Amino acid sequence: MPCPACGMTTSWAHLLRGHVLDAFRVNAGGTLLAMIAIGYLPFGCYFAFTGKGTRRESFSLILGASLLLAICIATAQWLIRL
């Protein structure tokens, strides 16, 4: 029985090569997680280099909601494949 994360590494690899549709076919949740990670990278670098953090609750709320959405999609895709 495959796990919910099956295909996650492959989806990241497809996305980084620019094959977005293939990435979504393999694991849509993994593709969204990769997009979130890529989008968060500049912010994470800024916070790390400056020692500052975000004081806006909206930033954390958007990040948390997008991560929850990606996890829900990965789980739904896994359940459909069972």
C-alpha cells in the first residue's frame, strides 16, 4: 500500500525542471509544497540574514493555510489512489 507521500520527491523534481503538469499528476500535494517552499525561500533567507522575523499575523496565517491545503490535497489524492 503506497504512503501519502509517494511521488513527492518525483513531483519536486518535475517542478524544478519546469514540468508542472507532470509534477501535479505524480503528487499534487507535493507540487504545492514545492511551490510554497520556493515562494518562502526569499523570506526565509531575509529572516535568517537580518535576524528579524515577521510581526504580521497575516504572513503566518497564509503560510499555515497554504501548508494545510497542500497536506489535504496530498491526502485526498492518496485516498483516491487507494
